[in-house]
Amino acid sequence: MTTFDDAVIGAVTRHMNDDHADGNLLIVRAFAEPEATAARMTGLDSEFGDWVATVDGVERAVRIAWPEALTDRASIRHQVVVLNNAAAERLGVEISDH
């Protein structure tokens, strides 16, 4: 398993939470908590992304596997996009290009 340093994880989670909150929720609804009303990314490693989902007003930690293992920082963006697109397809949601 590849781990990323705190600076990389912080940059990724800030970007996801600040710029892609809708994507966080879409991913969490599709692959972990269908009834989630909010979600924020909290971490990642090469095999999983970590989110906190709000369901019925209660926060729950969820781990979602990447479609392919992350190997470096560049692969993070690619796998987030792949996961987001798979979530949209699973839920029948149309999304705009990233």
C-alpha cells in the first residue's frame, strides 16, 4: 500500500471539499451511504478514499475503494474522476466535465 504525506492528503481533501462537495456526496451515495445528505473527504491511501457521510443527522466514516490503486499524486486526480463518473452512472446522474 502506498501512503501519501500529510501535505498531499491535505491538498487533495481541501480541493475536494472546497471545489467538489457535490462529487463527494455523489461518490458516497453511490458506493457507501445512499441516504447521505452531506459528505466530506477526510483522507486517502493508495487503496481507499475516506469520507465522513451525514445520514439522518449523524456522521459516519466510510471507506471507498479506488477503481485502481493509486501509485502517485497524478493518479489521485485520475482515480477521483473515474470514481465520480462511475458514481454518476450508478445513480443515473448526468455530470459536467471536470
